[in-house]
Amino acid sequence: MAKGANLWMRNAAQESALVAEMRKNKTLVLKATSKKGNLTTDTYSLSGFDQALDRVLKDCPSGG
């Protein structure tokens, strides 16, 4: 769900499943439809995501 410039999970309980998928995949593909009906597809590299998340969890264990 988009809110301003941010994107949120509709069901926050699924967040851990999303992070687990991001940890094991090489890319993240987001598809969205604008208010005008235009489909947009963005592809992001997840190279280094696993290591970066591990570092965040190590350095900020209560806020990661």
C-alpha cells in the first residue's frame, strides 16, 4: 500500500515472510498501477541485502 512516498505491507504479519524472500532472492520486482491506470514495473538488485540486514540486526538488535 502506498502512502506518500512510502510503501507499506497491507498485512504487517506478512513482513517477516517478505524479508525472508528478499534474503534468498537476487532481485525484487515491484509492479504498481498509477492513479491514471499506467502500469509501472521497477526491478531492484538485492545484492548485499542479506549482509546489510544482518549488520543492522547486529548493531541495532532492538530496532532492526
